[in-house]
Amino acid sequence: MNIKVDEQITLTPFLRTDKASLVRQINDKEIYDNTLLIPFPYTEQDADYWFDFVENQLNTNGIQSNWAIRKEDGQLIGGIGFQLMYGKASHKDELGYWLARDYWGKGIMTNVVERFVKFGFEKRGLVRIAANVFSYNKGSARVLEKVGFKKEGVLRKSYFKDDRYIDGFMYALIK
């Protein structure tokens, strides 16, 4: 199954053949700085771990929860997914995403998030979708706000990365 975002962008399952592209696109210090779990530098071993994780989640839950963001030519340019942190039958879930730097500031992620939350509400039966961002990640916060997410709070010193505590913002969209 694929999710068509618009004429230029489609969400598809990740493929192991994406490995070289994934390593090239995500191996960016700014992506690392703005995400909690993506390592830097990002290696082929990290990609293998990711593919195993995605496959295990699919096999365990029976739901495709992590999606590749692709241009019309099939090129991988990012990723988006639900965390399944409350189980596959829950009415709520949390969203995470990343986009290759060459595609920042073009409205792509706003369109992707908007389409993906619609998918979550319609196909997964979700009622609440949350997303947490580091307090300094203005671009990601703006994407969520443009889609209609509301900031519900500040998560003070909620994250620990690179030997420092980081505040986060909690956003949510309610069906």
C-alpha cells in the first residue's frame, strides 16, 4: 500500500534497497541535532538496524507504521511514522518524521504530515495524534502548527542528548 500525498510525493514502505540513499540523506548533523534517536554519523549498520526495526514492528503489530517519503521518481527523501507506543488498538499515537535538508522550506513536510494524520484518523481510527519537538526546532514546530496541531505544553528537561537536557514542546491534533 502507498499513500499519495500530491503529484510529487508518495509515502511507501521502506525497502532494503533504500540503504545507500537512506545513509546519504539522513547522514546530516542538523537532522541529528533535531531528532532524538537518529545517530550521527549515520552508518550502513544504522540503516540495517532501522530496516530490522521496521520489519519487526510490521511483523509484531501487523501495521505498516513507518513510511518512506519519496519523490515522483521514487527517490527517498525522508521518513514519517507512528510510534505505536500505546499499542495498535489505541485511540492515540505519536508521530515522528525527518526530511533531507535539500527539501526543507518547500512545504513538502507540511503536506506529508497533513496527509499522514488524515491517514491515521481514517485508516487507523485514531482520535488523538501527538508530536513532540525540541524547543529550538522552529521548523518542525511550524509544520505542526500549519497542519492544525496545538501546542499543549512545555516538556522541561524532558530529553537528554549530547550531555545536556533539552526542553521539548508537546503538540497534538484531535480528530
